[in-house]
Amino acid sequence: MNLRGRHCLVAGGGEVATRKVDLLLQAGARVTVVAPSLTESLQTLRDEQGFTYCPRPFAPPDLDDCVLVIAATGEEAINREISTLCQARSLPVNVVDQAELCSFIMPAIIDRSPLMIAISSGGAAPVLSRLLRGRLESLIPATYGRLARFAARFRPTVKQRLPFERRRAFWEQILQSSITELVLTGREAEADARLEETLRQAAERPTMTGEVYLVGGGPGDPDLLTFRALRLMQQADVVVYDRLVSQAVLDLTRRDAQRIYAGKARGDHTLSQTEINRLLLELARAGQRVLRLKGGDPFIFGRGGEELETLAQAGIPFQVVPGVTAASGCAAYAGIPLTHRDYAHTCVFVSGHLHDGSLSLNWPSLIQPRQTLVFYMGLNSLEAICTGLMEHGMAATMPAALVEHGTLPEQRVHKATLADLPRHIETANVQPPCLLIVGEVVKLNRDLAWFGQTATGGTM
């Protein structure tokens, strides 16, 4: 809010009022303080910086000609009266420590002028906001203000010499390069020369080369993303995402990026794999930075390799960021170790996807002692999987678990024997995505389950 030269009112003369008056003066406002008396610190602030002081209680005419009001009288009835009068006039009002009476909130701020960072809890937990501010203060150098001023000096030149669609990428390149370090250490003449040269080279190129980021979004919980994944998610211009990418993960992509849904469900493919390959190629050739966001890990039943083959053949640069695959993520959140010295020495990942209504698996290789089996996309083929395993020699009493919506708040773990699990699932209203785990390690869920619900469907 631009307050420079505009009239603001602070009702109250205590320590809280002192902090608010100081902020308003820093913003260039003309401040009037109405209070029976002033604290020593507020009087000092008046002597040093100057503001209008009315030594009396608040009165309604004090609101005339104001553009913003802060009520810090320490008396609830007066603060409530001020709030009511201000809101009747559509006048922005902040009542200290009474969020329900405020029409705007005063955030905790980190001042690196002209760079400002505000942290707000909407009035719910102001102390938490201040604690977060303290942590961030130590991470963001005071010289970042100098960096912001440096960028401001060159903005008109960059706008003149580069088209709109290339400016964001240019500034991201500059602000993550050695030029930033030159500015932060006070070597601005060198930084100016380096930026001028970089801008000259960028302007001489007719188009920027696009790039594709193949990123694993994990099984759903956004806390499982890698730092590198988050960085690339924030700089991509276009996001091509799959059905198994959770909304919480998708929300971490750049807000103004174009989003293209390329999900596949059984019998319902928004885009075919060939069309997805072609789309990535076209977007990158147009100079876009493309985020190909997949659930789990892109190289484990994610068809990421096929997409990269198309890009490699066309000479399009790409990066790959692995993600937590559904097997490890869902098993960990279900309290089921995939390997355990007493139960399993090997673990096999298997696609449970039906082809033409049948499963084509190497069944003998799956029937091995001390082995854990993990079936991806196995919900629709659950009965065929369980029947096939038993027909080829696996005990009907082998423990099995179907993890539904693994790592998400609505996670459920359905446990039963291999023989009983299909019957249990029929009445459990299970919804994809799901992961099937078969092996003795499933028993450990009884003691190691720590997240979500567990439902047992038979004797184990």
C-alpha cells in the first residue's frame, strides 16, 4: 500500500503503538497519534522523526481524511469502536492482537529494501510468524537490497532488448550466476560489465533453446520432493503432468506456468504416449522450459525413458530428477519394510497392468522364498495376481497388503492373506491409486504402522 505523504492514524501511545508508528514513518506516511500520553520511546521517536500528537482520547472525527488506521489503545471497548467506525467508512483498520476486528493484518516483515518479505498467519499465530522471520533473517543477506536495486537499474534496458517471453529466463539466469556474487560483494562495476555482455549475447540469439525437466513427483506427500525438484518446478514455463501427481505437489509449481494434463487412467487416455512425446518436443522447440511431472519416479513404470529418447534424437536438452517411487514411499508410510533380515532378502517390482484382460508374468521367478513382491497398477488385476501366485505355488496364507492413497492423509492399508484379500477388497470401496505388497514383511505392519489406517481382512 502506497502511504507516502498520506495521512494515517494511530490510536494509542504505548510500546505497541511505537512499533506501528515507526513502520508507518518508514513507509513515508504522515502520522497522527491520538493518546492521553506517550511512552518515552514514542516521545523520542516524535522528537527524532516527527509526527502529529493529539494528547487526548480517541474521537470519531480523528478518522477524517485518513487512509489507514491502527487501533492500539489497550482498551478493548475503544478498539472495537474504532474498528466499527472504520469498517462503516470502508477505511482499512488494524486492531492489535484482535484479528476478528481487523480489515487487514500487519505481517512480520524482513526488510531488505526495496526487497520486502512478509510473513502472516492471518492473525492466528503472530508469534509463529515472528519465529519464522527470525529464521529467514539469518538466511537472507542484508545486501540483497543492493541486488534488487541492481536489477532495477537494468530492467528498462532488458525490456528494450529482449521480448517479453524471454525476460523471465534471462533474469533467472542472471540471479543464479556469478554476477549475483559480484553485486553482493560490492563489485558492481564488474557486475555491470558482465550483465551487459550476457544481455548482448542473449539479444543476438533469435530464440532461446528450450529444455525439458523430467521430474519424479513422488507418491503424493509434497514433503518427499527433492530440493532440486522444487527448484525446477518453480522455474518451468509449462507443466505437463500425470494423473498420479497429487494436487499438493502440483500446487508447488510456478503459479503462472501453463498446465497441461496428460493423465492416463484405465480406458481413458487424455493424450497417447506418442502425443505426449510430440508435445514435449514442440514445446521445447518453441523455447519453453518444460516440466514433465510424473507421480513416483519417472524411470520406474513411468515411461520416462521413452519420452527422453524422443528428446535425445531431436537434440533437445533435458534433466532428470528422480522421485520417491511408490514402492518405497507407500511401504514406508504403511510400516512395511520391503526387505528385512528375518523375512526378505530380495524385492521385486512388478507391473500389475492387464494386457488384453490377462497378465503376462514370469510366475516362477515370483515364487521365491524370502522375497517381497510389489505390484504397481494392480487394483484391477488384484484377483488375477493372487490367483496366479497361488496356482504357481505360493501359499494361500501368505500375507498381502493393498496400500490405498499411500503417503496421503486419506491413506488406508488393507491387510489379509493372499487368498482372502480379493474378497475383502470387494466390500472396502477401494479407490486408486493403490500398491500391492506380498510377502512375510507385511506382518511387520502390526508393530510398525505409524501413518494412516490399517484394516485387516482375514487371519494372518
